[in-house]
Amino acid sequence: MIIRTVTMNDLNDIVELESAAFKMTKEQTRNDMIGRFENYPDTFLVAQEDGKVIGHIFGPAFNKRYIEDELYFNNHPNQKDDRYQMILSLAVLPAYRKQGIATKLIEALVQVAKKQKRQAISLTCLPKLIKFYEKRGFHNEGKTSADIPDPTGVTSVNMVRTL
């Protein structure tokens, strides 16, 4: 397995993975991904095995500590002086889960963020994923103030890992 930055050749694999993981239409996902490839190609990483994308992690740099709704709907280009690296998505194909791929993707993004002199990595997650992220160095900083609920109405929490 290798971890590398995304290319346009990855688009179809990423659309399949992201739309399945987050219950979005493929058309909506395709449009979102093209904008993300263009706006933050250096912080959009893929895990690849045998020529196939098996996982990805991505997000823009941002100058606020927590993710805001706008980051999901408007692509925010990375800026040199942004202090925080956001994670908008971390997804691994079901057949490859529980093999450490998500952890390797997180650690690869940590290295990118450190090289770019970011202060921390920030994400939101559902309460059921808190322990997963805590084991990877993130701290629970409370419920999100943004309106990013799960389809079942569960409020997400802010998780931050200081670099």
C-alpha cells in the first residue's frame, strides 16, 4: 500500500468510496471532489493498493480551530498562513477496514500539516467515533456549535490534535 496525493485519475474511485460512505449521490460527490482536488490537492491524500484507491483523507487548511458548515459546501483553498488543518472526510473501503489504513492516512496528513507549520488538526465526528480518534491523539473539545447533525439527529463533537 502507498499513500500519495490525489490526482484526477482517482476521481471515479473516490466518488464511489465517498458517496457510499456518506450516503450522497454520485453526481453531488463528483462535483464536490473536483473542487476539492483543485483547492487543496496537497491535503487530499489517498491510500492505494494494486492500482486501486482503497481509502482517502482530505480537508482544507483553515484559520479557525473548528470546522464550520461552509467548509462542506464551499471549497476553501489552502493558505500558507492558515493555522489549522481540517479533516472533512476519512473513508476506507469496507473490505480494507480494521487494517490500520485510516491510522496511516491520519499520520500521513499529520506529517503534511507539520511541514506546512499548522498548529493542530481538527475534525468533527459522531460520538460513536470519539474513542477511535482519541486513540490517535485527538482530544474531545465538546459538541459542535455548527449545525452538522447526523441524519438521526445526533450532534457531532469537535476533535483536535495539537501538532
